[in-house]
Amino acid sequence: MRVLVLTLTLACASSSSPPPEPVAVSSQQGGEQPAPTTSAPADVPEVPSRQVMGRTLAALNARVAACVTSPGPRDQVRVAVEIVSDGSVRDVQVSPNFAGTSEGDCIVDVLRSAYFGPFQRATYRVQYPYRVRVEN
């Protein structure tokens, strides 16, 4: 019997230390800020909050787990997700240990279905680690 075990990094932290948060990666290069095109409503955040990001990415836990079917030493996949201002996902990259594999493609498809809610900045990137392991 094969058992698939997926442990999300947030769930692995001990109770004595706060769980790690998703790591934000600036979407701007060269320090330039794009000129705003329109005024956003006051209730729309500049970028998705850490809580929204963590909750949204953690909700995909089981679907990411279903993508990993072969046992091996690959126990973590780090994803880089580019989100556009309407809250949809534009691009997903997986760590090299899954890049170019059917499992990696499946993980990309799962993460492309995520929705983070609207925000003001044109794009926002976040890196997030999933711990995955298939046991025999």
C-alpha cells in the first residue's frame, strides 16, 4: 500500500515558534514603480496580505499532494507564483526537482487555479514551500 504524505511547512512549525510566512518577492525590477492607471477603492489592499496568501496556498494542500505520485528523495517543492491585480495567477514556477515532470506540470495547473482577490499593484510574486513525500 502506498501512502502519500504532504506536510505544509506552516503546519510543521513547533508551537513555541511562529509559523513561517510566505516569502514575498518584489515584482518590480530596477527600483522603478509603474505609474498608477486608476485610483483603486480604499478597501482594495496594495498587495494580498500574508494571511490571504497563506490561507489560499494552504487550501491547495490536498490537490498539490495528489500531483505527487512517485516515491523518491524529492520531499519539498518550492513554488514561485506571480499574481496579477485581479487576483488571478499569471505564472507558476516549480523548483528544479519537479520542473519538466508530469508531477510538476500538475502542481503548476493546481496553483494556476488559485484566486487571491484583487489588489492595487500590477503584479505580485510570492514563493512558497510545500513539503511532499510519497511512502511505499
